[in-house]
Amino acid sequence: MATEIRPDFHIPSQIFIRQDILKDIGKIIPKFGSRATLVTTPFDLELYGPVIELIARQLKDANVGCIVYDEIPYPPNTEEIDNAAAYIKKTNCDLIIGFGSIDSINAAKALSILVNNYLFCHDLFSNPKLGQKPLTFISIPGTPMFGFEIAPLFYLEEIHDLSNKIYHNPELYPAATIVDPLITLLCPEEKILKSSIGTLAIAAESVISKKNNDIINTYALKSIDMIFRNIPISYREPQNSVPRTSLSTSSVMAGIAFAVSFLSITLSISLALVSKTELDIESAMSIILPHIMEFNLTSSPGKYVQMSKVMGEDVKEITVIEAAIKAVEAVRKLETDIDIPQRLSSYDISKSIFREVSDLAASYPFLENTPREVNTNEIETILIAAY
């Protein structure tokens, strides 16, 4: 059976990134549908309530019907997604809008498929082929989400074994991604910082992926550059919207790179940790990233030098390996400067689960393009080093 050949670059989504863009949403949405269901979690509804009211009011004025579906639990699971799909099918909507956190966006992506196909959600993970294309889907992230606001994939908790499963399909690119950095000011600052480190992880591994090319490299390196320039400012000035714009943009750029590079050991291990512990995905990625960079360093030293340069490190008159090491050191220093924990031992996690976490991490598809082969034993070693 022939393996899938992914394009070297493909981005069918319209991207809107600017402050106050949501005030014009009534002019944007009618291009994509006339009956919308806005999908969000109860937590996001509470956090972003005034913004959701603004969106609903704008759509009403634009003669776009809008139903807010706010019964997506945390974490979203396949059973609840099936319940939501059964309800949304009855609305005869022609557009799904995912609004808020990554949980809301993941749920909305899954629903865009299920509303148009006679499937149960858990079927997607064993049989990814669809009879009908997904319903038109738009993402409106409330926080940078390391590329998932635009990448054509999602993860959900499978109700049978309570582990996170991955679904990837090129049909899942959103018709539009609408990013208003001002609404990220409503999100807790710690989540913004950790999410941006997650973006850094996706971008850094896109640089070293076997699927990397000049276009993707440009997006990924620019994403890293914007993160290093803007996270410290966002940390010192949490209500400054200017760095939030750059962090939101870097997330979308990393997602574009990730959609082709399709490599992230960091994400694989983090999803496994989230499945087996109470750790959230952003914290897991921020802890694991430096250790993954260290693991891959000798396999791609030249790529690490490129990263060192955009991180602002002086790499003149030193060896390639020394210059590459500076990239790892720069990430560790950045996390220290913004008070992000760098050890799993900072959380209530037992080493006894590491083998189980490693087995699950090795099952995810994000390991196929790594420049250095990684197996279950090596993943467990990485977890021990991160403890």
C-alpha cells in the first residue's frame, strides 16, 4: 500500500491576526456559512463570556444564526463528542466555530467531521477515511496553542482506555483561523507563557524534522525568533497586548510548519503524560522540551546552530557543537527567567508510571520524522532525566 505523500507546503486556510479583529467578525463569517454552532467548554464560556456575547451579537446583526454549544467537558472525550454530534446534527448548521482553549478547538474539529459522517468518534482513530468532507470549520483561539489552531489534527481522550488519541486528516485545515490577541489578555498569564513554550517545542522540532524544507524552516525559525523576543516582555508586562500579538502569530506559524514537518517527540511524550497523570499539556511540553533538544542535538548540530542564532546567541569563533549546545542552554535560561518549572518532580508524579507513559508515547505518529531514532527505552530515559 502506497504511503501518503504530503505536499512540501500547503495552507488552504484564511488567516486573520490582528487586534480587535473580532469586532469585524460579522463581515467575515457570512463568507463561510449562515447557520453556525459555536463550540466551547464551560470553562471557556466563563472565562471569555463577554467575547462570546460579542461574537453572537455580531453574527445576529449579520443575519447568521448562531447556537452556542458549551457542554464540552474537560478533558473532551469521545463519548461526549458523540453526544454533541447528535445534538448539532439536529440544528442543520453549515458551519462549526471552535472558540477558546485547545479543548474547545479539538472538540470542534472532531464535530466538523462527525456532523457530516455516520461514525462514532472512536471509529476515527482506527479508520481515518471519511465518506463525506468535514463541515466547514473556523477556529478562534483564546490563547496561543502551539499550532493546533490551524494544524489539521486533533487529540481527544478515548473513553474506553482514557488515553489521548490522535486524528490527522488534511481535510481538517480550518476554512479560517481568526486570531484576536486582545482576548488572550483574559487568559491566565502562566498558561500563555507555557503555551508559548509549547509553540517553541513544535517550531524547534520542525526545524530538525526529516520533512523540513526551506519554506517550513523559515516559518519555524521565525516562530522561535518571535517567542524569544516577546516572552520576556509578556512576563514583565502581562497586560501589554503587543507581545501577545507576536506570540499568537508565532503559534500559527509553528502550526503551519508542523503540518508538514509532522515531528514532535515533545508532544508525544506530553500527550502520554496528560493521559496518565493530572498534568496539563502546556506544563508537560515546557518540562520535556529541553530534554528532547538535548536528545536530538548531536543528530542535527547545524540546525541547532540556526536556532541558536535566532535565539540571540553569539556563535562566533566556537565549534558547531558548542554553538548547538547554546540553543539548549538558551531554552533552559528562558524558562528559568519566566519561572517555569523544569522538572516532573515539581508535580505529583511517580516514576513508576514512566514505562506506561513511554509505551503510549511511542504509539503516536509524531516520531516518524525524527533525525535520531527513538524507542520506548529512550523515551523512558528522557522521562527519568526530566524528573
